[in-house]
Amino acid sequence: MTTPARPLTPETVSAILRDPNSPLYPSQMTVFCDHCGTEATGDYMVSEDMTRAERLGVARKHLVDNAGWECDDNGDDFCPECAATPAV
């Protein structure tokens, strides 16, 4: 079972960064809506072992779980407004 992505508190980030055994580090990522260009930028904890696609997946999962975005298997991302609009 995976833990849902959620915003990290400053205290949590600080604890992770102080742990010398933690492979996690903060990374700022931006996801763009493929329909209208809306940007969603956030800081996420990722690790060096993750591929670029896996790191992006952390941001995408957070947006789907918490911000109303839709992300499909083709790699397309849609902001809440565009996700609610049927494709023409």
C-alpha cells in the first residue's frame, strides 16, 4: 500500500534533511496543464534513486489526490478546470 502524497510540513522536511541515512531531498517541480498551460509548482521530497519520470510522478500524484488534476497514462496532465471540460 502506498502512502498518499500530501504537503510536507517544514518540521517534516527538517527532520528528513537532518537524518544522514535518508535518501530524500526537496525538489521543486512544475506540472503544466496540456490543454491550457496552467502551471502547478510545488516542493516535493524525492530521492536520487528515482528516475526523472518517478520524480514527476510524485508531483502528479499529489495534484491528482489533492488539487483536482487529472493525469492520464499517455503523460497528459489537466488542471481542474480542463479536467472538468469534455474534450472536443
